[in-house]
Amino acid sequence: MCGIVGYVGGREACPILLKGLHRLEYRGYDSAGVAMVDEDGALNVYKCKGKVSDLEHFLAGKELGGNIGIAHTRWATHGVPNDVNAHPHCSESENIALIHNGIIENYRVLKDALEENGYTFRSSTDSEVLVNLIEYIRSTNACSLLEAVQQALRQVVGAYAIAVVEKNNRDEIIAARQSSPMAIGIGRGEYFLSSDAASIIEYTQDFVYVNDGEIAVINRNKPLKIVTTIFPEYDWVREILGDKVDHAEVTMLLDNGVDLHSYQPTADDIIKISDCDLFIYVGGESDGWVEDALKEATNKDMRVINLLDVLGERVKEEEVVEGMEAEEEESVDEDEPEYDEHVWLSLKNAETLCNAITDALEEIDPANKDAYAANAASYLEKLAALDGEYQAVVDNAVRKTVLFGDRFPFRYLVDDYGLSYYAAFAGCSAETEASFETISFLAGRVDELGLPCVLTIEGAQHKIAETIVQNSAAKNQSILTLDSMQSTTSADAANGTTYLSVMESNLVVLKQALN
């Protein structure tokens, strides 16, 4: 028996491989070796006669970089214990490396056939025959490594547990077994392979045991599944993913223009949430359905981000300001305050929330954490710069008050910059008709403050704003729109709409409203 171990993920592979070999040395101590694919795609193979400690000494000064590798500690069956017969074995071209536990009973027949096709052999092992058979099939059939392994194993008689890596492939290990043990450990964005799960249990307790006759493709680039509820979350995720976005499935649930406050998930939405790696939602009263949806989740390792929870004490309760239409309450519970859910309309909040998203992505996909950190840092600089532009506009503005003939989801924004506001309804209100008293009050404020415009939100019919203007003294105020991003779709995103572009457009409108 021999011990095999493998790793692919975001960490340096070599220390993990060596620790695994030490724990597997009871399975063989005639020789040991490692094969790793470095950042440049080079396949580096190092092996020697003796114990794992001898291998460690041999590795001193060698190129040991790379986030993927396989390793082996040998108990000799075919071939005497020496450096040449040690695993991993390379194909003749040195493009493929293989480790093997078991005995290939028909290796002599396979070897003869390969020699007839021009192959030469360095060792006297049955394992070198298999790696060259894989290469021969791959080159003659112009097929993938997986297909070559599948075809090669159909010709093999005997017992085996194998792991195969290939030059220039930094993401994938092909593993297979027949009558020899093999376990795959599953971490966050990383995978471990071993003859004995006990050797890798410090890294994960989530194991899959490969069955007889099975081939496993261990690829760290399995697409991330990320589900968001609203557009700002969707856009932030895509910004932080950067060029990794093509390797992720990012879903926005509210993708048909439906308002957050009236959305109810479909069965398909629940299914999408169920097995995703990361789920992001606002977390207010409108998301009351989420608790039940998460109970149905099949991915128990899912990371969940509740925006309101992330912001904590910075979340504001809904307020009714002077002149605002009071909403009728269905039930009164003084212990359950209603919070303003529109936290994304603060650039300062956006910075905090993007940091939380970055942390989550780094946790579920550590292999790309450096890229996520760099993307986030760049994006946060843009958010901070735009925040500074908002402050400058407000500091230099003639007026410090805005008036909405509509719902008012922009409380976080105006509070950030010390602005006052009047509005027909609170931000989470479902009301659509304003009373005469509300219209009269708001028209009076337009006159009293000399406001040049009445504001609305996207998608509104502007009837209330128009009525306010008609009831003012001058009757010539502009009606302008601030976009709260509650009806932005992924199609809009595909056409170039981003969180930043919307907030930049809102700044232009705000500047006009304040001067």
C-alpha cells in the first residue's frame, strides 16, 4: 500500500502536501515525492528514496511555488525502492504527472504496446506505464485529460487510486479509484485529496468518498453561485469579482422592475437561493420571506449577508416629518420599529457593505482573494471620491432643503450631507394618493423656501409633484427625478448602468435642486 495526497486551492500547496505525507507515512516509507504546477504553469516534480523527512531535505532550495499539487509516499511493489521508481511519475514528454496506489496487473501488455509506439521508460514500475498510456491516448485522440484518463482506465486490470495533474493547468486534478481508498475534502474554494481522510481533517470535516470505478474532476474554478435581491448588491458583487465575474453565476432576484416592498419570491427563486454560495439581501420588513427560504437551503455552507445587520446601529427607523402623509398601520407593535430599508442610497454605507461582500467572497473563494481585495480597493476609492463630490456640491449649494412630491427613499443620502427634506410619503410607504392638506403644505414650503424644483423617484407618474407645482405661487418649478435604483434590471446593467453611474446622475439632479 502507498499513501497519496493532493491539494488545489488558494494556499501554497507544498506545505499541505508534506504534512499530509507525514500523516500517511504508515502506508509506505520506501520513497516519497511531490509534483506541483506553479504560477507560470510549469510542472515541477521532486522525488527521492527514503522517508518524507528525506524528501524535505531534498526540497531545500527547489522551486516549490504553486497552489496545486499531488504527493506520494511509497511502499514498493513493482520496482525496487530508489529515486527513479519513486512517485510521482511523469509522462515521456513531462507534461503529465501521476501518483498511484495499487497494482496494475496487465502493465506488461500495456508497456509492450507503448514501446512499439516509440515510448521509452525510465523506471521499472507499473505506474509509469499508466501515465504514458494516458499521454498516448491524449495525443493520438486530441482529447481532454479527463477523456484520456477515462479511456486509459478502461484498459487497466487491477487495483488503483490515482491522481493526475498536467502542465499549464493550475486548477484541476483528475482522480480515480478501483479497490483502493480515496477521500476528497471540500473546503471553501479549495479541495484536498487523500488515501485517508484523517490526514487532512485539520483542513475540513466535509468529505466525499470516491466509489469504486468513479473518476473525480477536482477543479477549484467551479462557478460561484451568488444570489442578490436588488440591483446595488448585484452591481457591487460584479465590481468586486472584476474579471472573475465570467466564472461566477450572479443572479438578481428583483430583475423585472418589481419594487422591493411588493416582491414575493417564486419557486424558482427559492431554488436559486437553496444551493448558492453567497446570498445577499436587505434584511428589512420587506424581506420577511427570507427566513423561510433559508430553511430550505441545501448548501449548509452558504454565506449570507443581511445589509441591515452589517450596518448595525447606522440603520435608521422610518420617520414621519412635518407635512408628510401618515401611513395607516395594520397593527401596532411598539417593540417592533420599522426601519428604513434604503441603505444602499448612502455612499458611506456602500463602502461598508462592499467590504462585507469582499470578506465573504474571500472566504468562499480564497484562491482569488487577492484579486477581490484589489478590485474592492479600487472600487472603494471611486465610492469615496464620489462621496467627496456630493459633499462639495452640498457645501457650495444655495439651499440645504429638498422637497419630494413622492415617496422618500433618500433619507440616508440627505442625512450623510446634513440636508433637510419634505416629502409626501415615507420611503417604505405604499400610499399613492396625497391629501389636500399634504399637497397644500408642500406647495407652501416650495413658496416659502423658493425651491426651483419638486423631486420625484423613478417610475412615478408625477401627478402629486405636478399638483404641488400647480398649487404653488409661481407654478413654474421643474419636476426632476432622483433614481433610487428600485426598478433597475440586469438588462440595464448589461447596457452600462452601474451603481456609480446612477449616483453620479443623481448628483447632477441634486445640484440643480439645491441651486
